[in-house]
Amino acid sequence: MPTKTAAKKQTKKPKTKDFVPNIVAFACNWCSYAGADNAGVNRLQHNPNFRIIRTMCSGRVTPGFVIKALKLGADGVLVSGCHFGDCHYIFGNYRAVEQFEKTKALVKTLGLDEKRVRLEWVSAAEGPRWAELMNEFVEQITQLGPSPLGNNERH
Ligand code: FES
């Protein structure tokens, strides 16, 4: 039987103003990771509340990667790769679109808002776009609040 404190903890909702989202960004090595690096090299200001995981291609990011990130406490997950026609592996980003459709279906099945996951294209030269995208996504997840999945003890 749960103690009074445990029950209280489970029902306690964090105030939006105190909520700092935990975001995971999968970025492909050849474009988006370089785009994020470009933002850093150019000292562009953007929200720092995300962690980047570099993958060789956006097509490598299967639904399992995203669901695991959500289960481990991510409030939102971004998958990012090269623009169409620029993928280092020719059609990897087309595969990413297919994978992402499956990911969104799973996210909905889990009862989560599908806005918690996002697929975007950022090239190596698009540092400003990366900065803008991350600001926008962090804001979007902040509005949604903490994910009901995963460990929200940190809040
Ligand atoms: S290498 Fe960037 S999406 Fe495939």
C-alpha cells in the first residue's frame, strides 16, 4: 500500500513556471549535428534544455529509440536529418519519414500528445535554423508540461 507521501507525490503537478523540459534531439552526423555545431561556432543564443544524440543518419532512428527516450524521462524528442536530396545515404531521410509515422502512431497509442515528437530537416549551414527550431521546440514542450510517461521525480 502506498504511503501518504508517495500518493501525494504522484498527484502533485509541477507548476508550469517551475517546469524545465528534458528534451532529446537525435541529429544526423552529416547535416543536423553539423548545423547544431554551426549554431555553437557562431555563438547563437538558444535554449540549452536539450541533449543531442548523434546518429549516422535520421533513417537510423527507429521508433524504439524515441520511445526509450520518452520512457527514460524525455518530455519531448526531436529527430533531425538532412534535407531531401542531401542525405549521405541517398534515401535515409525518406526512411526517417516512414519510421517517424510509426513513431507517432506508437506515441498516440501510449496516450501521449503527438506534439511531443517532431521530425525536422536542418543542414550543416543552417545554424540559425537549428537555434530557432530548438527555441521553438523547447517552448512547445514547456507548454505541454511534463510527460506523463517516464520519471518526473526531477521536477
Ligand atoms: S545522413 Fe543526414 S539524413 Fe541521412
